[in-house]
Amino acid sequence: MPFITLEGTEGCGKSTQARRLRAVLGPDVLLTKEPGGTRLGASIRQLLLDRAHPAMTAEAELLLYFADRAQHVREVIRPALEAGRVVISDRYVDSSIAYQVYGRGLPREDVEALASFATDGLAPDLTLLLDVPMEVGLARVEARGGRDRLEAEEPTFHARVRDGYAALIAQEPERWIRVDALGDEAQVTQRVVAVLRARGYCEEQRVH
């Protein structure tokens, strides 16, 4: 069964689309997220996103993300795949490349080595980038209020992250598919489902 990940910058709507996609594909699909897909991960998520930690270093941030990911792969993702379930994860390793390498400036070779160790080499079969202009995504974040530590970063940081995703697509086009995330939720879901149908991951589905 496929392992599908959704990626994107802040405010792109990937969490909403992950939920909608699971509803389309059916109840046997496992929907999970990073950080926070396990009980341990939920505690790590609080640390990572809490604005009470403005002095968190890039290195500490990276290691927290991969602590969450190591638990997530072993406790949730790999057992589900081995049981024959489709897995949809809201973020995975590519987020760390985009945010910590391109956004924070950490060495890519170090992050990739850590990724290999933490995930035991488990890679997605398909990654969807939900793409919106940076100003649209940040406006969505502002409209919903209560920005977390990462959402509150300067626009220049978010621009570097967006550039990172563009670079990742260019480097591995066979795995990545860009999805236009502008429009209403149902329109975006139709685009996502069309990608999965083209890959043979789902049959004709009605999207509401």
C-alpha cells in the first residue's frame, strides 16, 4: 500500500486536504501527522510550536523533529504499511529539508544522515506539495489568529522554505506532484484526488 505525504508552506491547507482525502479514500486509510502523530510526539509538538521558546536553536529544533519522527515511523507508519493500509502523513522528512536546511541554513548532509537513521530509510511513494503564493498562505495564517512559533517567523524565512520546496521538486520530480492549492476546499480536493487516480491509488471518487 502507498505511503503518501502532504507538504507545503504555512497556510497552504494541507491539514484540511489530508482530512478530506482520508474521507474520500475510506476508513481503512491511516491519517497521521508530524509532529504529533504519537503520544510522545504530541509532547514534542508542544515544545516545537510554543512561542515561549524563542531562543530554541536550529540544532535543537531539528533534533526534536527527528525524535518525533523516529517514534512516529516505528509506532505508527511502518506497522500500518506492514498491515496493508494506505498511510497519509501531514508532513514528513521533506519538511525538515525545507525548514531546517533551506529555512535555517543547517547542512543538508547532516540532516539527510539523521533522516536515514531516524526513519530507517522509509521514504514516501508520493509527495504532494500544496502550493499557494507565500502572501496568500501567511494571510490565511493571520486570519485564523494565534500564530505558533514557526508561523510567527519573518517573511524572509518563509520565502526560503518555499524556495526549498521548489528545489526538492526539481531534484526528485518522479515522487513529487505540485497541486495548486488556491480555490475552495472541494476544488483543491478534486485536484488531489485526480493525482491519486493518475497514479492508480484510488478509483473514481465523488468529491463533496
